[in-house]
Amino acid sequence: MSRNDGHLKMPANRAKPLLLVDVDGVISLFGFTPDERPAGSFLTVDGILHYLSAAAGEHLRRLSARYELVWCTGWEEKADEHLPHLLGLPAGLPFLRFPRGVLVAGDPESCLRGIAIHEEAGVDELQFLMATETVPHEKVMTSIEMFGKHVIPELKKKAAATPAQA
């Protein structure tokens, strides 16, 4: 594995699969009511208050036996500066640095560009979610239909043209 300016480029023959570790909403929790606060503690990073999950460190330590942990968060290198000692993880975990605005969102061309950026970083599988709680049902359905009609066929064409790796 090599790192260049914090940007992780993965070889095809890595020993363990990657586990891309997000921070906000996963380790740094939010959205709970004060009377339903999960176990954890407050931490300030660059003047921003965070509430760290008490369970996250144990889960990540257990998962690290089977997966290579990689920070995949807007925190970038700051995740490794602030979190390992608090979570009981080793320091020096690699991190991904994506160009700003690399969300897979928008028109089909924007989605394909976002997917390509992830592929270039070595990501070979993505999970897509729709904002069903905040976007009207009709718009969600239109997005799903557009993705299925324009993006997926392009990905299938690309996969068919790419030789399989042994």
C-alpha cells in the first residue's frame, strides 16, 4: 500500500479487505435527545464539540483483526491526530483524501465522475442511499429511475470492456 499526500492508492493484492471508517454520525454521534444519549463522551476538535461513542473503539479493535482500517471521512488526517488514543486504536492509520465535492449526486454525468474518483482511489464497491426522510417520495423515485436508466448501463458497459482480474 502506498500513500501520497494522504491519498491512499490500494494495490489489488492486499492481505485484508479495507474497512473505510467514517467519523461523523458513526463515531462522533449526533441527533439524539439529551435523555436518550448513548454511552460516550464529549470532545472538542478545532473548536467543534463532538460526542464520541463509547462502543466505537471496541468495535473497531475487533474488526481490525479481519479488516484493514482506513479513515474515510472529511476529517482526513485529523481523524488519526485526534481519535486513535481515545478509541484505543494504533496511530498511523491511513486515510483517504477525496477532492472536494466528490459526492455521487446530481445528473448522470456527475454521478459517473464521482464513481470514477472512488475507483481511482481503489474502492471497488459503493453503497448508495437516498435521502428518503427529507426528500419527497416522487423525487426519490425519479432519482432512482434516472440512476437505473443512465448510470447503471454506463457502469455495465465499462465493466464489460474491462478485462477481469485474476
